[in-house]
Amino acid sequence: MARTRVVLNFPAALVEKPVTYHLVRDFGLVVNILRAEIRPGEAGTLLFELDDRDGQGDLQGGLEFVAREGVRIQTISGRITIDQDACLDCGACIGPCFAGALALDPTSYKLLFDDTRCVLCKVCVEACPAGAIKVAF
Ligand code: SF4
Ligand code: SF4
């Protein structure tokens, strides 16, 4: 099974192209949209997880199709890890995280991390005064 997470950056002229539809219909992929920032007439960003259904779909073909359409693709490899022992739960990483992947638990005031929203921009790594956030590959 092949699964990958990608960010697609649509120029304004392509924002209304039915890319997701083609990835499902023509390439047999399961498309899980994790985050979308699309406004008609403006540039947009989609965070996808693509799954080839145990090799039944054509993941590489789908990615090549998207690139041919003029959409910029950024493959996300690696993942964010947070050292719970080092973390001070200070919240300094939350504001800079535009993806909304970090939050403080309203009850325990402990840091929460939602991996499904993370786009691996690494801004939080720089923002953390304790050096608790790392990128693992
Ligand atoms: S890498 Fe970026 S998206 Fe992921 S948690 Fe850190 S700031 Fe948020
Ligand atoms: S900035 Fe660092 S120490 Fe503060 S909550 Fe985030 S991970 Fe924890």
C-alpha cells in the first residue's frame, strides 16, 4: 500500500479545476482532504492524503497529472515529534502554527498535537524556546 501526504498550491486560474475528481476517477486513488483553503478567483492550498488502495490505484500517475495541470506539489515527508519531558506547555508554538495542529487542552493546559493537520512547515520548531519540537524522518 502506498500512501502519501501532499500540499497542492493552486494558482488563481486553476482553483476551480476538479483535480480531486480526476484523482479518484482516473487514477483510482482514495483522496482524504485534511485541510483546504480555497476561494474562487484566488490562489488556494489543499492538504491531501492520497492512498492507492493496495496498489489498485496509480499514485505516481496521479501526482504527475496534477503537476501537468500546473498545480505545484509539495510532498510531505517526515513528521513532527514533541518531547513531552522537555515541553513546558507554554503555548509559544500554537500561534505560529497556521495549520491549527497545535493547541492547549482547555482542562489540563497540556499541549495537544494533531498530526493530521500538520503540514510540516517547521515554524513551530523555531518558535519553541525549549527545543522540544523536532522533525523525525
Ligand atoms: S510543522 Fe507547521 S503545521 Fe506542523 S505543527 Fe509545526 S507549525 Fe504546525
Ligand atoms: S513552544 Fe515548546 S515548550 Fe512551549 S508548548 Fe510548544 S512544544 Fe511545549
